[in-house]
Amino acid sequence: MEGEPLSALCSPALVVDVDKVKRNAQRMIERWQKLGVQLRPHMKTHKTLECADIMTGGSRRCIVVSTLAEACFFADSGFDDILYAYCLPFDKVERCAALSERLELFQVLLDHRDALEQLRKRPLRDGRKWHVWLKVDCGNGRAGILHSEPEALRLAEAIAETDGVELTGVYAHCGNTYNCRGAEQIQAVAQETTHFTLQFMEKLKAVGVTCKSSIGSTPSCSHPVGDMAQLSEVHPGNYVFYDVQQSIIGSCSLEDVAVRVLTRVIGHCPHRNQLLVDCGWCGLSLDGAGKLPTGYAVIEGHPNLKLSSMTQEHGRVEPISGPLDYSKYPLGSLLTLIPYHACATAMMHPVYYIHSEGRLLGKWTPTRGW
Ligand SMILES: Cc1ncc(COP(=O)(O)O)c(C=O)c1O
């Protein structure tokens, strides 16, 4: 396989441009080094050891994961200082305890007293402490206790005061940057989240509690505001691949996107002015529904083509306007899809094919499950 062109692959196939991955990762590392803030990259987008090595600059330290399966996968390969940034699921306390007892630093996250009680009831062996981040909601509207609720401060104090538990940090995720268009809007949300987080840190300090702070998302960490330099950490993840969605938000340009799905023409349907391709919603996520004039993806080099619908293993492609010239798309010919959402699309592939300038270098195998 090594050295062969991408056209040697069976389709559908997820292909990753390793040069773009390295460039995206390096830019993020340098940006946060300059600002003096610890970058803790999120692994959720790719879930592979190779990409984690690139994102951590080879240190294999200081990562965020979204599932316990990821945490175990990285821990088993020598990664440490892992933050499981998902509100502590009660069915997984024992597995979290095992990781806390075997790693130098495994960290969990919670936003409710009942979760703290779960930790209190399961003290760690050898005098170890649970390392806990409090999840606060600074406007994202998903997990987290609202930063302005008096209970948020009380819960932080309760974590800090509980035996066998340490309040390691305050974690806010500004996923609401995904509604933005352009750097100015992104920075307004980044500023607001930073402000609320730092304000919360001040309130904590006033009651004698100090700990780390972390915010981030790919849009906000691609266009940081100056005040973010006052945070301890940031935790973006998608930036290593980027995708069409990020280019629309304004986090990157389409040229920065490191992933593609290769698909082949498997049918001509002149009665519908359509082509059939061998990529359905098992090879490309449905996330882009209704968001792009080109359908579920951007079809590279064919701005007049639209991936208009997908079933499990089939995609329907049609021109945005005019009749299809079938001679341009013979059966077996390749089309290259730039995914709307790289995280969701990568999730669907058991293996990623890595290339440099269109020549295959090897494969990365992601972990799966929860
Ligand atoms: C809790 C949490 N932290 C960090 C991230 C990384 O953000 P992004 O995907 O924008 O890089 C995510 C992404 O969904 C997340 O849910």
C-alpha cells in the first residue's frame, strides 16, 4: 500500500492528509505557547494514538477524552494526565477509580452533588485523591451547572472540602461558538465565556479556593481573545482535522481541512439527472443536512455537484443546475467528499488511510465505544 496513490483504495475510505494534520496541530501548539496557556488537546475527533502523538508534540501527556474507552485506550499506550471531560456517569465510577489508581493523573468532571457523593463513597487506594473538575455552563446550554447559580460556588467549595477529593479545575465548554459566523462573532462568545469563567474563579478565590480554569472549542481557540491568556488551560479538539462546518464558522479555510471521504460512482440515473455513489450515511455523517448548497458535503473540484441524499450504502449526486454530463463521471470514477463534520464522519470508519501529497503512508486505527 505504501507509496500508492489514493485511487488504489477501496471506497468508501476516510483519507487523512498528514501534512495538514501536523500543520494544524503545530499552529495550535505555537498559538497557546505564545499566550502562556497550557493546551490540553481533545482526542474525540480522531481517537488514534498517532494523531494524539502529533497533538501533544510527542509528550503523551495532558489530553482530554470524551469516553472512558478513549481514556483506557490512551492509558494502555503510555499516555497520562488524562481528563475525562464528561459529567461522571454513575455506571463508570469503578472504571474511573481503577484509572485514578493506576495513572499518575486521571481527572474526572462533574456538575452535581450526587456525583460528588459517588466519589466520596468510593475512596481511592494508597492515599490517592480523586482529581475533579467542576463543569460550569457559561452560555453553551449543554452540561454544567450555570456559572451564576449560587449552587455552583457551593458545589465547588464542597468538592474542595470533601475528604479524598481535590478540586482540580473549573471547565467550561463554549460549544455556542458553533452558532457564530466569522472571527468577530467567535471572539464575542470566547470573550463572554472567558469573562464568566474568570469571574467565577474570582468568586472562588474570595472564599479561599484556588484551582485551574479551562475553556475552549475549535472556533474560540482558532481565534482567541487576549483575556484567554488568563486561563490555565484550553481544550480544543476538532482543529486537528477541521471540516466544512469549521470553514463556514470561520475557524479555518477549506484548504486547512485534513480529511476526505473517497467515494466511487456506481450508477448512472439519467431519468433522475443523478449519479449513484458508494458512500451512504455509513461512510459520511448526516450532520450537514440542510446546511450546504452542495448537500451533505463539499465535492472537491466539482462546485456544481450536490450530494443530495444518502441511504445506508448509497449516495445520490446531482448537479446544482443543468443536466449531468455523464461522460465526465464514468462508473468506477472517484469523487472526493469534504465532510461537513469530521468528528462524526471519522467515527464511522474503522480505519483511516494516511497520505502525504496523495501518496499513501499507512493506516491509523481509532478506538471505539464508551
Ligand atoms: C466537553 C468538550 N470539551 C472540548 C471539546 C472540543 O471542542 P471542539 O470540538 O470544538 O474542538 C468538546 C467538543 O465537543 C467538548 O464537548
